[in-house]
Amino acid sequence: MAEAVNVLVDKGDAIATLTINRPDKLNALNGPTRRELIAAFEDLKDDDEIRVAVLTGAGKAFIAGADITEFEGRSPVDQYRAMSSPTVFEAADAFPKPIIAAINGFCLGGGCEIAMACDIRIASDKAKLGQPEVNLGIIPGGGGTQRLPRLVGLGTALKLMYTGDMINADEALRIGLVDEVVPADELMARVRELAASIAQKSPVALQLIKEAARASVRAPLDEGLRHEKTLFGLAFSSEDKAEGVAAFLEKRTPEFKGR
């Protein structure tokens, strides 16, 4: 992967931290940033040394949305092409390993949509979240109209999207948009603690859990249960399963290899 300019990738202790690095633009997503982030996810997907990814932003924003300067004069065909697969939202959603959004500040529009495509959202107590697209005369286009109702309920989601209002971290926690709120100066320490705990688990089991759990919000219950049974059986074919059972019986810490 080419050296990133707008997306910094730091690897260590089985964790990759991706930092959107346009603090002067509140980390707004422009074309190059989207491409770099998609490339980073693609690179990390096949990196066996990485078990968990963390997504955050530099400065006082997580991601403040799309770079609106790119909207001016853009035709419907141009926008269609810009949103053609894979989008950055789809890349985050399809990432097979656990991914945690460390929401350090403004998390608006496309930024909120990327956060919702992550598995877990931990927010700073200074974070502000929202889907303000209506204020530009447009609608969320990165999955907001679909993921937000699934997280917070239809009425609450419509209220946020109809008004375009920003909410604070405590309100986001109350409605279920984020999973935890911590003091700003403790955010990355808490996220790394959680990521380190997850990274100790079987990579095989983590991937299967993610696949099964994602199916729970995309498929009828009967279909989801059948898929879970299939993945449960598949887990029994892994070396990690044998190691986990042996370690339990021998009263020791398992050493998972991801096989």
C-alpha cells in the first residue's frame, strides 16, 4: 500500500490504529482520504499480525462528515460514481476483524455513518454526533438511513435526520448510538484496553462471531439461527478450538494462532 498522507496507520500488539489526519479540515472525507482508508482496511484484512482495528481522528474531530467543497457543481452521475462500490462505509462494514470507533470529537454525517459501520463505538465526553445532511438539502448516503434506525429505533433516527441536530455523547449513549462514554483524556487508553482484551481471543472465533452477529440485523430470525449453527460447527474445525478446550482443561491461558 502506498504511504498514506491523510490516513495514518500505527501497528503494535496485534492492534492497528487508523487515524484520519486532516485536523485543519476536521477530518472531512475527501476523495483521497476515502481511497486511503479503503486501502488501509484492505491491507489490514490480510495482515495476520493484526487482530483488532481502531478508527479515530486527529485533533478535535473524529470525522466531521464529507468534504462539502467536493459537492459544488457535482452532477448526479459524478456522485453516483463517487458512491460506487466499494465505498468507505462498505469497506468498514465488510472488514472481517473487530473494529472499534474511538469517537474523540465531531462525528457528523459521513463520520457518523462510518462509526455506525464499526462494531463498537466508544465516545469521548466531548463528542458531538449527528446526521446534518438535511441542512444541505440532501439525505444521508453512507448507510445512515439504514443503520441509524437499527441502532436507535425508527422514531429517534427520523428525529435526528429530520432536524439535522447534533447531540452530545451522553445523549448518544442514552439512545444507543454509542456503547460507552469516557472522559476525553481517557478515551484512547480505554479503547486500547478494550482492543487488547479482544486481541487475546481466537481470531477465528472473533471473525465467526462478527459474521453471525451481523446476520442478526440483516436476516430473518430463522435464517440467522441456521447461519449461526453452521458457523458454530465450523468453529469446531479450527486449531484455536482445540487449543481453547485444552487450555481450559489444563487451567492455563490459551495461545490462539488464528487457525
